[in-house]
Amino acid sequence: MSTNIHNISPSKVIKGEKAWEKSKHIISKISKRPLIIGRSESTKNIRNLFKEDLLNIDIQAFSCDLNYDCCESDIQKIYKFSKKYDCDSIIAAGGGKVLDAGKIIADLLEIKCITVPLSASTCAGWTALSNIYTTEGKFIKDVSLKRCPDLLIFDHNIVRTAPRRTLASGIADGVAKWYEASLTSSASQDGFVQQAVQMARVLRDQLFLNGYQAFSDPLSNAWITVAEGCALTAGIIGGIGGARCRTAAAHPIHNGLTQLAYKNKALHGELVGFGLLLQLHLEEQHSNSQLPSQAKSQLIDFLSLLNLPISIKSIGLKSVNPIVLEEACKFACKNDSDIHKLPFSITEKDLFEAMQSCHCVDKITA
Ligand SMILES: [Zn+2]
């Protein structure tokens, strides 16, 4: 039997109401000079509050903002800042791309990593993986890290204030776990992978059952199950199942779509959800079963309820024409893309045709 190394979970997870408040003394035990990083103006007050809180308990906290997504220039900038001020941990507070940046910088510096997701839009606060983008937000690659964060703080009071669009995006990303993992890993003989795939199924069921209520009412119990499901459980699935049960077509299609220019920048899960519809369409083409087609119509209804894009026109592209879409298909179908882990072979042309003929996608004409 082969040997596998698993990065399953953060060393400690603190979740619930006022989790930040309860975490401060734990931070003081693992870090004396933390560097708080983030990006968006809308969450700057929260990061300033974190810094003040830490200074008030005599922790010498620093702060430095990212200029873009998780990209090489920002990684270099924060790396240098952290070295200059001799910081002993990174506290990444923000959405998935901020968390990814914090994790990879802490990994490079070999210092402690603390993630504080400010929304439930992805499971990036949990995993030992960072996606790297260009300064324009085009996906370049994912990087496996040495370990999961040392501490994850999931504060319900804070996450509840995030725009509900971020929760919808997290739900699409969470639902995708099952459709991607079951397609690539259901035949695996590895118990961990089998169990992770089943956990992804349970998560999908819970998101289907409670997703809309959570989206409509952040004060409901459903919100807790759903927000934690998207930001935490989805991470456990990746941690236990490993790379093999992570992606099929939805994420590679997301990676391809990030290569394009947007009027309004789409969130990760918005593109993954749309990629999932295309994945199910491709499965439909390559199977005699009715299941992919049923799953696709069920998903179209669900994504619509959450105001998520279900057509190429609604993902906010600057220009929707065949040349632009071919670029996305080309990237998604690169030789080393996970899309080739599908149980059937797929070419750029297949994907382009799926975009053209999939009934959930508006017909594109030159
Ligand atoms: Zn994802």
C-alpha cells in the first residue's frame, strides 16, 4: 500500500458567536508580532478593530493591505513587510483570495498562520492550498502548502454581516464538492476518499435543504449550518479526500473563465456553479443515464433561487463572443488540467460546443 500525507485540518478551529473575542488569548499564546493582512475597503474597519484589540492586550500587531488578488506582487510585498518587522504570524482576514495569500506567505516564511474568513464564500480558511492569480485576477495555478493554518477563527457575528452574494457563492462552491468528487473518486478503494465523497453528499443535501433559508435570513439556524458547511465542512472534505476528490470539470472551467474580462467581477463560487452546469451537460452527452440531466435541471432551479448566474450572459463578461469563449475553453482544457480526470475524454471543442448547446446557456453568435 502506498503512503499518503494528509493535511486534514487547522490545528485549532474556533467558531460561533464572538469567536474573535474568544480567540484573542489563544493568539497571544502563539504570536507576539502578528501581521494582519486584508484587501477590501469594506472590511478595513474590521481589520482595524482586530489590530486595536490585539494592541490592547499588548500584542505588537502590524497591518498591511494587499493591492490585488492572491498574486505574485502582493505575496512579495507582504513577504518583505513581514521580514522587515520581524512578524511571527500572518492573520489573514478577508475572502478566499486574502486567505490564500496569507496561507502561502506564512508557508514561505515558515511562521504561524491564522485565518479569519470574513465571509462564507469559500473553504480557503481551512485548506493547505493556495490559488495564485495574476493582478487582473486570472487563475495561474494552485500550490499545495506544507500544512493547514494553525488557527481558524469563524466568527458568526462578523461573517453574518458579509453581503449575501458571498454566501450564495459559497453554497455553489460547496455543492460542487459532491458533483466533482463523486465523478472523479467514486471508484476509489481508499476509505478516506470514500468517506469524504459521502460527506460531500451530505453537505450537498444540507445546502439544498437549508441554502435558501440561510440566504434569506442570516439570523436563522439554517444560516449557521450553511455558512459553516461552506467555509468549514467543505474544507474537511478536501482535507480528508485530498487532491483526488477535489475537482472534475467545474473548477477547471472556473479557472478558464477567470482568464476573461468582466464588467462586474464574478465571485469564485459564481463561476464554479456555472462550470458545474456545464460539467453536468458534458456528463449528459457521455452517458445513457437520465441522472445528469435531472441533476442539471435541479441545480438550475436552486442556483436561480440564490440569484446565482446560470447563463454565460449573467456571469458579467465584458464581451460574450466565440473568440472570448474559446480562450476560456483553451485554458480549461490545457494538458495538465484536472478536467482530464473526467471519466471520459474532453477537448476544447467539446467544451465550446457544450457552452453553445447547453440549454442553460444563452446561444452565442458571432
Ligand atoms: Zn472552489
